[in-house]
Amino acid sequence: MKYTQPDWDDTIVALATPPGIGAIGVLRLSGPRAIAIVDGLFPSKSLAAQASHTAQVGLIREGGRQIDEVVVTLFKGPRSYTGEDVVEVSGHGSPYVLQELLAAFLRAGARLARPGEFTQRAFLHGRIDLTQAEAVADMIASNSAASQKNALNNIRGGFSAELKQLRDQLISFSALIELELDFSQEDVEFADRSQLYHLVNAAIINTSRLVESFRLGNVIRNGVSVAIVGKPNAGKSTLLNRLLNEERAIVSEIAGTTRDTIEEVLNVDGILFRFIDTAGIREHTTDAIESIGVERSQEKMRTADLVLYLFDANTMPPPELAALKKTFDEAGYRYLLVGNQIDKGEEAAMRDRYAAATPLILISARNNLHIEVLRERLVDMVLQGQVDANESIVTNARHYQALRQILTALQDIKQALGARIPGDLLALDIRRALHFLGEITGEVSNEDMLDYIFSKFCIGK
């Protein structure tokens, strides 16, 4: 869907590199007068006469004043990011110099770009669809290998291709069913119901996979919160320090040293883990501050994606651990039981003692034993049973909600086919599925939604 606003024909400009001092800074212009505006301030060469995708070196002058020596790169439309004429001016990375260049371009007739306006123009000119546009923002915000890889897959159209295939097939069947309605008096069927049934059944499987992938996608985008809990002096703070490879938490032999939660972020194999070192949980304490810390620890357990329950493998009675495991299972926690301080006893004997407790791992936080194994186990718990790394993974809540609606519509189509529902009612369900597919890719959208999506981008993108 394309729409126009009064200022879409303007030429826009913005700083495309982060503010602050650097080796270079890049200003980007896009629009019908992008080349002419820069040309008027660049006496070294006639930019209009240069070929697209070339770079020119020279001075930017305004009147008799020299502002900077720059490299000007031309991207003539439609072979550009936005589909319009685009000029990128690379100058020295002085904030003052870049502001002077920006001011000169504004005085020459450019308008300051709104957040995300370059990418929004790329969408409006059909260079990318809405899922690819949103993936650009995800790429800029990526903070791990997994989030970068998924964003790149979506920018290159991996997610869009899956949706487009389903949309094209549904449109084809919808057209045939609509044709049947035009010949309703003739009692003919142009659409092969059995073929549509198989298509919808396959689409339900693929859409269900995408919906289920959102759990992993949310992890990729936002990271995994891991609450490290246990009794006082179980070694929680020591474990946090070992996981981070730095002395972040205070370690003491005095029970109740950690009074409040401490949060730190660690990247393990491309997944961000937000580790939360909580106050030791014990049922009875006379310390009012420690009591508050215990309450916060219990709250972190309820809201965390994973719970690491740390216990002393030398002293924890197996029946008590079994009771704790039952409590976690009933509460629906995703958890890992971690037996600590195996350096003080026989590891083999400890494994026999807690053989019934799973999932379990034995470590020594103090001596750094099996800490790397623990990191690997954490990654396995996040990825186990999830979507293959080469498949599309949904990380966007808007896409997730629309996919749920698509799945419901597809299930209604399947049910209608089985019940031999008339074509006019079947067509309504297909239109509903197509509507929500279009909402994801932007074929069906509205101006307010687009403005909201692109307003979350940085100015120069």
C-alpha cells in the first residue's frame, strides 16, 4: 500500500553517523533535489554529470567560506536505498564541522529528516516491505550474534518470502472462489477444494512454527533473565563472579551479605543472559532489610525466564531437594538445579546422591569447576526444541499478534472446507487471513501505524 503526504517530495537531510567526535561523520540527503543541493555547494565537479555509485573528493563551500574537504558518494534513483536520488557526504568527524555542513544543506533547501524517514521512503517506494523495514531497526539495535543474524535474514527478505508464498497461494484460490460466486447459478467449482485443503494444512503447520518461534525470538531480541537463588551462603555471589569473570558481587562467609538483587549481562554464544544475584532465601530472619531482600528474590523467581537454584551439594538432603523440585514444577518455572562446592567431597558420590534430581549440574564456583559446562547448559536450555537457526524467527510483537490472527483464520478455512461450507463464507475467511498477512508486510496498513513504527528509528535511518 502506498500513500503520499504533502512533504514526501521534499529533499531531506540528516546526520547518519552517531553524534560525537570521530574520524569521519556522514550526512545523508535523499529526494529530487539531493544532487542539486550538494552540487551548489561543491564547486570541484558537476555532480549531476557523474555516474551513479561513484565517489568524488572536493571542498564544500558556502559563499566565500570553505567548510570542509569531503567525499561525496552518489546513488541515483531508483538504484538507491530510498529509491530516490541519495547523496552521502563524508566529512571530518568534528561535531562543529558536521553541524556547519548540516546547516549549509538546510539553508540550500533541504529539510531535516524525521526519525526513520529514509527507511520509510524506501518502504513507500517499494524498495522493501514493512518486515524488512522493521528488521533495519532490529539490526541497528542488535546486541548479540543471534539478534544480528536474525535481523540480517529478515532484511534480506527471509521472513517476507515465507509470507509472500502463502499470500500468493491464498490470493490465487480466493480469485477462483470469487469467480465461482459470479457463476453461482451454474453450480460450478473452479477451485480445487482438496488442493486448498492441503495448502491450508501446510500453512497451518508453518504459521504455528512461526508463532511458537516468538518465544525464542523474544529471547534473541531482549535476552534471558536468569535468577540465581538459593539459601544464604550457597555461593550465589561467587557463582555470579565466575560467570562474569570479574569480582562484581561481594563475597563473604557471613550469611545474608547480599541484601538486594544485583543484575549483570553476559553474552554466551550469541545469547544475552541477564543474571540476577538475589538475596539468600530463608524462612526466618529477624533482619528487616534482609526480609525485604528475600521478598524481592522471590519476586525475581516468579518473573525470570530461568531459575538457577544453587545449593550445597555436601549438605542438602535429597528429600528436601525433591520437594523443592516438585514446587518448581507446580509453579511452572524453567529451572536448573546447581549443586555447588563439589570440591569439598566426592563428585561421583554426589551424582549418585542426587540422581533423581533433574535437570542437575554439579559445580564448584570457588574453584571454577564445570562453570563452562554450566554456560553451555544454559544455552541448551534456551535453544532446546526451538526453531532451527536457518529458519525465520519472529522477534516482533506486532508480527506475533498478526500471525496468531492468521493462524485462527487458516484453522477456520480448514474447518470450513471439511464441512463443505459455501464459497461466499469460505471467501470471507480467506480475506481475513490475507488482511492480517498484509498488515505484517505493509500491503494493508494505515498512516498512523506507519508513522508510529518509523518514529522509533534513529534520525539518520
